[in-house]
Amino acid sequence: MLNNLTTFLGNEDYRISILNNGIHILNYKSIVDITETEALIKIDKKLIKITGNNFRLTKLDKKELLIYGQVKKVSVNEH
């Protein structure tokens, strides 16, 4: 079963979708850091911190990426 949670971050141009096997991010600005257990992604003036296990990054397009793995927590902080 696909549990798709879509969150708009103040602007419909930015979207995060949490999937059963990872997380999809649309219109990100940059990848700050990614390890097997944590990812930091910059979106406009926000910093997205994703924690979990077995992360593997797949860049789908210039402004779109997919992080495969088990997502445990997603937090959004003003940067």
C-alpha cells in the first residue's frame, strides 16, 4: 500500500512526497549532505532534514530527486 503524504511548503512549487520505499522531492535548491541515515536538502529558505536507514539517492531531473530507503522522520527548519 502506498502511503503518499504530500506537503506544500508555503508555495505550491515545492513538494515533498513520502512513499513506502523512500521520499520524493520536487523543486529543491541543493543537496547539502546525504549519508546512509540522514539527508539535508535545501528548498528556498528552508532546510529539510530526513532521517532513516539505507538511504540511496537517485537524481531524477535537475530539480527533482528520489531518496530510496526507510524514512523515519522529516523536519523542516527555516534557514
